[in-house]
Amino acid sequence: AAGSVAGGTFHASRVSGASSNPRDTVADSLNLALRDLPRELSTQLRVILITDRHPADSDEAARLVVQHCHDACRVSVIGIGWGASPQFVEGTSKAGKGSAAFVAERGGVDALERTLVSQIEDSLQPIISNVKADWGSLCPLASSGNAELEELVRLLPGSGEDSRKNLWQ
């Protein structure tokens, strides 16, 4: 599927790791999604992996994410039920700079749907990098590049000693 969001273009593809072949692995699916899926170089890649177990090839899968998911890529993982491995779900999503979520089996389809919609909403947020801000005359100390936090707080309205104590409490 293809479409546009906020002036950008997105392409959606489904890569299924479930098959009748017991030799197919999570790493195979990730390899396909991260390396082999045709896409333009300027496209930001989002992968949402759904699992209900601790994959036998979890170390290889995490290594693939680290090797192939760079600046314009995010891998998020949803673990379903008691069989989902927190180590795999959290570790892989951290390696992929994505988010991790767990859905209890007793939550049913509604809980999974809410979690999946939340993950999709997160994945539609663009990745922004190499951003520089020039505060210019708005904050002279910040534009010098040598400003300390205490100096900036001191410049804020109502930033006397009592205000600073309240700020940090």
C-alpha cells in the first residue's frame, strides 16, 4: 500500500515470519524487512515485529537489527502473552530505536488492536536528525555556546533563589 502523510510518502509492506516451514526464523523475516525489501534510499523504514515467544534465533535477530537499522530506521516489537520474551522484545526494540509493548492474552483482540494502533501512530512520526537551533537575540548566552544551566535558569522571569528551589522539588 502507498499513500502520503503530512506531505511525505509512505509504503507499507507485510512480511510474515509465520510459515509452515520450521526453518523460517525471525532473523529471516527481519533480514527481508531490513535488507531485501525494495525501497528508496530516502525512505524512512519502520518495522513492527509481533511475537508470542522467545525466538531460538533471538541473538541473530538482534544482531541484524543493530547492523542494518541505522538513522532512518526504527524497529518496534509487540510481545503477546506469557510466552513473549521480555529480553527479546525490549532488547530488539532498544537496538532498533523503537518501542516495546506487551499485550496480555486475556486482553483479547481489543488490547492488541489498541497496542498496534499506538505502534503505528508512533511509526508515522518522522525521524529528524542534524537539527541546529540559532537562538540569536532570544538568548544571548545560548548563542555563545558556553551557557550553563544555572545561568539560563537565572535569566528566566521569577528565577530568584526561592523559584529555583521550587523548580527542582
